[in-house]
Amino acid sequence: MALGYKARRRWSLVILLIGLPLYVVAAVNVIDLFDRPPFWVELAVYVILGFLWAMPFKFVFKGVGKEDPDQQNDQNQ
């Protein structure tokens, strides 16, 4: 089931405003479970986790920053 442009745009806002802060809190709590690792290890973990959170949502964010393709087609006709 493909999401339309408006649905992808709404879901991207929900993911960024609610999901991302929750993910950041979860990542910090996971790191805090262990003794604080060296700075470079901690930085590497946060960078890797920063890329991993977006992978499942790549299809939602694709093309959201562009104009609505359906609206553009309606104006040309």
C-alpha cells in the first residue's frame, strides 16, 4: 500500500516531532546502562544509531520536501 504525498508529509512530521525525541531518549538510556565508555566509542554509537533510526522510514521522507506532484499535474491540465 503506497502512501500519498499528503499522508507521507503528515507521517514525516509525526516521526520527527514524536518518534525522534523518543528514540534519542532511548539511545541515551541504553548508553547509560553501561559505565560511560570512552568519548570516541560513545560518539561512534550515537552516529550509528543516528543513521539506523531513519532507515525504516526512508520511504516516508522521500520527496516530502518537493512540491505535491498531484497538484502540479492538475495545474498543467
